[in-house]
Amino acid sequence: MEEPPLELLLLGPLQISIAGRPVLGLVSLKAKALLAYLAAERRPVPRSTLAGLLWSDLPEEDARRNLRVEISKLRRFLAPYLVLTHHEALFKPDASCLVDLYEFQKHLAAASKHLPAFTPEQFQKVVNLYRDDFLSGLRVRAAPLFEEWLALERERQRQAALTLLDRLVETAIQQGDWENGLLAARKSISIDSWREQSHRQLMNLLALSGDRSAALAQFEATRRLLVQELGIEPGSETLALYQRIKAGVVIPLSGTTPVIQVSTPPPPHNLPASTSSFVGREFELEQLGELLGSPDCRLLTLTGAGGTGKTRLALEFCWRLLAAGATFKDGVFFIPLAAVGEGTFLPAAIANALKLPDSPDPRQQLLQHLRSKQLLLVLDNFEHLAEFAHLLVELLQGAPRLKLLVTSRHQLNLYEEWIFPLEGLPFPSQNDLTGWRETGAVQLFEQRARRVNLRFALEDHRDYVVHLCQILEGLPLGIELAAAWVNALPCQNILRLIEANLALPEPQIRNLPARQRSLRAVFQYSWDLLSCEEQNDLSRLTVFQGGFTAEAAETALDVSPRLLASLVAKSLLRFSPNGRYEMHNLLHSFASEKLSPADRQQAQAAHGVYFGHFLIDRSREFAGPEEAQAIAAIGTEIANIRVGWQWALTQIPATLPEAETHLSEGALDLLAQYIPILSTFFFRKSWFREAELLFAQAADRLEAAGFGNLQPATRAPFILGILYLAHARHCRPLGQTQLARTQLTKSLHLLALSPDSAELADAWHNLGQIEQQSGAFPTAEEAYQRSLHIYRMLEQPTGITSNLISLGVLAKNRGDFDQATCLYSECMQIFEQRGDQRGIWTCLINLGNIANVQGNYMEALRLYKEAHLNVQQAGDLSRQALTLVNLGSVAREINDTDTALQYYQVSLRLSEEIGEIRIQVASLDGLGKTHLNRGDLGESGDYLKKAMKIALEANLLPQALDSLASFGQLAFQSGSMQPAISILSYVLAQTYCPNHVRQSAQKELSRISAQMADEAFVKAEREFQGLSLEKVMDRLI
């Protein structure tokens, strides 16, 4: 029998009913919280997670026991709508349920595309879905992790509601439905009364509906609210709208679209949501607005000691900027830099925050991307990267509408820099307590204290709180840490402990500024109140960089989720919405000092081993449907992986005599795990420069330890061999061909000691690519065959197909199309069996190339379009660019030159953005050939010269020769017969000339020879004989 429908209302106070009747028997707050959490998450949740969420203050067994009690209550009333097992719980997705959140999310998803037309009744129903904040009124005591999740989810749903209402307002205006538009705008204001955008919507709609006086009155009400509540005047957009309404510009137009739109989409941003209220700093926020609003101030540095709240102030300013309708139309982006260990990684960190595609040259990529953008970038924790501050000047010079807000413990000493020093929050004076309760420091203490103890009464503890704020000089971090203990200690005891720690006779404390000594005293008293287990685990957690997951902490260091929850509750760790734990930099430094050398060594070893296994687990997902997720997972942990890599290198002895007696097996294991997987990761991300530097430094270290001279049984020569291979792999795309060949030669020598290894096969394959790129096709083919032989013996499909494809390219270039097709077809069968979309794309492109060369353009077009569809789904910009190059070549061949130029221009833009030299050359060459077909000889020459120059610099000799052959055709069309013969004859004389280029050049040369005397032809034919390609191009260009 079908179950009666369950109605669950989450957007507002929680309401549960079955068949229209309220479920009154379910009175337990934690049971209700459990039901709401499962319904909102819409996924199976492990019982361990639920126990930690609601009872993080209890031992694990007690928490699980309490969970069983609450689950039994749910089962009693709601069993048909839940899936409850011994291991997990799930809100049944196919149950007969009406959940307002699901309906709301459905409309939100539709709003991101195109809202359907609503009847007035439907419109009102959608608006009224959001009754109030998510689970408003629900508060679960002694469940800080649930409360934290609830706060984040409330904010997320609130922002989603505002987004949906914005779209509803826009739809109403487009349809001339003023009544429902007003309903949606007023709903927005009821959700967030400080949001100027919503007030502008209401003003505009009132004016459009013909009620001009009400629109003007709404402006005055908005202005009064902002001044009284926030101490700010309305923004420029609001003032401009007011002036237009006052002047009568905004009027209702019957049956037409209104004169002005109510709003534009909000600027993009990546600002992390706040998990706590913001206190004070109104004057500083106003000053920041004035400074960054000035055209003269483009680089503003917030300076101050650690713990003064620089990051929190910067984020609050950005959130208010967005709420007021930010003037930075291209976005406001937050770039955390604490985990960026070296300045060379700074451009990549900024590019990553901007969601730019991976590039081997992120600095150049940034300069190109930001050139025309109107952006605000917030660079947080810049102090350790100050020597690389010149990059900021480069960005500002190249992007005239860019502004930078930097947080740093000290100024950057740049001419362009404006300094904004930040002190602690205002605190009561020792001589005058008038208005003591209104000071920012006291307000912060009270708010944070009430989060952990709802019964906390500030008046009862006035003298202690005031004195505590005074000795901490208003430092927000110290105040938050002190307030976190009011549920366990009276305020006078907290104050006494801090004062006692201020008197500690430690040399490292004496030399600190007074403010830092007070903060350190807070750290010390917080430390003293921890159990021995908590102290030990907190200090060991400092081996992590850039945050960590509960799974990493438990597996690597045996730190339980229960203990992590305890440290979060005491404000010593932060739990982020992305599921990661983070520690404030100052706390990190303090706790790290408490770690003994022996414990540090043990923790670092466990950390390195954990991330070695982490890399191995992710590598199993390479070359399959889960590859993108694996690459993303490694990217999230890259700061920790770099730490693990560097620690492994420090375990390598500095000299050969030491290595012969003190070589660590554990360090060798780690290097063997890290090298190949890191190499693949860097290659997939196109981080060639970082990889080249990282592997070069490691090679120097291992060479100094004499790895190449140690016995093979130690595995040291093998590890040095795979390190040379990794280094060479990343030299090649950077155009460092000779260095790559040298490293591969050394790698092959060492890996030959393991003749049946996949690593030896990989080295041969990479050597084949170097030789093919340099035009030494027979040598390349021999290398590929050696690699293929080993991979077939090992039965490794990935290695087999890599070599078959490379051999197919060689076969196609020499005109053996049947052989090439046979090789690609064999690969396609393997890729389809494995679900390898990257491999399928590779085969489609290469089969399309064969059809294209043979003149079967419709078949080539079909294959290329299928490849384009494949790669669009993957989101790989490098492969997208290459696919567009091929589509452009077909369009050019069928004389659709307009389409060809479009394809080539887009591929050129993408390849420049990601720094892919080979595709840049192909795009420029294609543009040159297309303009040649159109008779645009000047433009054709410019593109071909640029293609030849870049190809020669990167040692892409066959590609350079292809462009040179087209340049010869251009000379012929320009009437320069003798240079045309010289160029085309030179092209034909090169052994590395691709077959299709050879055929085209021979055909063109035959046409010219018929128009020229034999003696003149022979003289021109010998013009470039014996010259290098570089010298030929020097003469021409």
C-alpha cells in the first residue's frame, strides 16, 4: 500500500506532517535536527558522522548510544520515509514526500537558465516558499558542529533565496507584472533589510507601476535605514536611480519592456562564508571604502600584528561591497597565501583562485587575463612573500582597472602602496568606564562567550572582562580564545591564568612587543587548560599545511574526530564548509614550538607516508572516468604533498659516504611513490615550470648523494633514473629539448638495470617524442617500438596505446595511411573497453587527420565534431584548442575561410591562455594559411613569420618547416619566384619534412619550374643548401 505523503517544511520553522496532520509525537530536538540534516543532505550519512555532529562533546561510544536512541524515535514515527541501517542513514529519495527545500532548489536551478512564465498564483507560491531562514528557531544545545553546519546552511539558503527573488523580479519587470514584482522585492527586503540591491528593486518597481511618490519615499526610508543601522550613505547606483526617478525618467510603458532593468547579475566572487558575526570596525570599513573608491589608491595593504583581525576585516569589507552592488563588475576574489611556501608559486595561486585553466606559465596567463578586467583581488597573508611583491606592480601596470587589497604583518615597501595600519578593537579606558559595554572588544567577548554559554551575563563579570580586554589591547584572536573557556572557568580564573602567563620568564617572550606577549599569554593559558592528549595532538597537527581532513588526521596521526571537535569547540581549530580543518597561523607557530624534535620527526614521517599512499590511491583513477576527480583531489592537498616531498628529500644523505651507510628505506619508498604520480599530476595540470624546478633540485640532491654509484639492490639508481625521467618529461613542453634529451639518456642508462620495468618503457617513449619533435623520425620509431615491446610484455594498456598512437602519427606523416588507421583502430577498441574518454578523443582526432590529409573532408569534419563534443564535456582547454585547430583546417580546405578564421582565433586565444606552445604555433600557421587562401598576403606573412619564430624557439622543427613551406607559396603568389624556389627546395631537402607538407611543396615547385628557365631555377634551388633552419629563417625574417 502506498504510504501517505510526508510534508517537511525546512525553509522557516521546522514543520512535519503526514497526510496533512502534524507529527506531534516527535518532540526531541535532536531527533528533529537529525531528520532535517538527512533531508537537507540528500545522501547516505555514516552513523559515525551523525554521532559526531550532535554529540561531539561526548566519548564516541556514548555518542553512538545517544544516536541509537534518537534514531529509534525517528523510526517510530517516520520509518517509511527513511533508510536506516547499522552503518548509515538516508532520507529515502523515492518516498512520497513534499519537501519545500527540494521545490525551492528546483526553481533555483530553473532560474539559473530561464524561468518559465508563471500565473500570478504560481508566482506568489514560489515567492512564499521561503517562509523564513532555514530551520529558524531551531537550536540544539551542546552540539557545536551541528550549530556550525546550521549557520552555514542558513546563510547558503538565504543567498540562494535572494538570487531566486532577483530572477523573479527581473521576470516580473519583463512581463510588466508590477504587483508580483513588488511582492518579490519586498520579500527580498524582509530577508536582508541592509541589501541595497533589493531596495533599488523596490524603488524601480514602484516607479514603473506609476507610484513615483512612493518610490521617492522608499529611497528616503532606505537612506534612513543605512545611516542608522550601518552608518553609511546609499551607494552610487541607488543615488543614480533616485535621480532618474526624481527626474521622471523611469516610467511605466504599457506592453513594452521597461526603460531600465532592475539589476544586473552580481559580480562573481569566491569569498568564504562567515561562520560568526562581525563586531565593530565600522570606522575602518568606511575608511577602506573611501580609499579603494579613490582612483589614486590601487594597492592597499592592511598591516598589523598577527591576531588583529586583518583577514576578517578584509572579508567583511568585500561582503558589504557586494551587498551594496560592487563597482568591480568582473568580480571580487579572495586568495589565501599562507600555504604558498615559495614565491614562485604566487602566480599559480592567484590563477587558481580566479578559476583559470592550468598553464605552464601562470604569470603570463595572469597578465593576459587581467588586462581588461575590473577586479578586486584580496591577497591574504602576504608577509612571507614580500620579496615577490614586484608581481603586484606588474599586474597593476598591465591591468588599469585592477585593485589589490593585501593583508600583511608588515608593509611591502612599494611605491604604489597605500598603508592601512590596523590595531586591536577599541577597549575601555582604565580611568573611564563610560560606555564600556559599547566598545568593540567587550562586545566581541560577550558574543563569543554566549556562543558557548547562553547563561553568560556580562554585567556579572564586568571588571574581569574589561581588564582582560585591556591587557589583550583589544586583539580579536586573543579575546575569542579567552571567551571560548567561559563554559568551563569563571572569568576571574581566565584572567588570573593569562596574567600569570604574561610573567613567564621565557627569553623568546621577553623580546616580543607587548601586544604579542599578551597574545602569547592567551595561547599559553589555552594550552595549559588542554589535556595531555589534546596538547600532544594539537602540536602534531602542525605538520599539516594548507588544512587537512578528519580522515588524514586520524589515519596519519591517530587524532580522532572527537578530539578535532573538541579543539574546534575551544577555537583552536576552524572547521571550513569544504570539510577541512584549519589552524590560525600564529596558533600554528605556537603549537609547533611545543613539538619535541623526536615527536616532530615521527609526525613528519607519518605525514609523508600518508600522502604517499594518498597519491597511490589517486593514481589508480588515472586514465579512466574518475581522472578529473583524482587530479582535483591532489590539487586540494598539494601544499601537504609538497611538504611530504621536501621531508622525504631531507632524509637523503648529503654525500656518497653517508648514503652508503645511512640510506633510509622509508625515504626511498616515499620518493618512489611521489615521483611518478607527482610527474603525472604536474603534466595534467600543465605546471611544467614548477615541475622542472622541483625535479631539477631533487636530482641535484640525489646526485650529490651518489645515487648513480650505489648498488642496484639499494634501489637508489632506479629512483634517480625515474627522477631524470620526470625532469625530462617537463623540460620538453618548455622547449628545453637538449636538456630533456640529456636527462633521458641518463635515465635510460640507470633504468636499464631494471630491463622489464614500466619506467624503462616510459623513458623510451619520452625519448621517441623528443626525436619525433626534432624531426628524427627513424630514431623516434625505434624508441617507440622498444617501449611498446616492454609494455606488451607487462600487459599495460595505457603504455601500449600511447606507443600505438605515436607510431600511427609517424605512419601518417610518411603517407602510410592504412597502417596508421589500423593502429588507431586498435587503440580505439582498448579505450572504449576502458571508458577512457581522453583516449577516445585522441583516436578521433588522429583518424580525422588521416581523412583530412586524404581529402575526405566530410569524414574529417564528422570525426572532429565528435571529438569536440567529447572534449567539451571534459572541460580540457588544451584539447579543446587542438580540436578547434583541426576544425579550422577542414573549414580552410573546403574554402569556408570565415569559419576557419573563427576556429583558429579561438584556438589561439585558448592556447595563449594556457601556454601551450605547440597549439599556438598550429593556430598561427592556420591563420597564415587561411589568409593566404583569401589573398590577404600581408596578414598571411605576419602570422606565418610568428608561427615559424615560436616553433624554432621551441625546437618544433616539423611545424616550423610546415609554416616555411606556406611562406614559400606566399612568395610565389607575391611574384617573388626565386625566393619561392629557394624556400620550397629547402623544405623538400629536409629528412624530417612531414609527408603532406612534402607533397604540397612538390606540387607548388612543379608549377613554378614550368615558368622559369632551368639555369635560374637551379641557382635558386641551391640558395639555402647546407644551411640550418635557423639561418634560413634569419635570412627570410
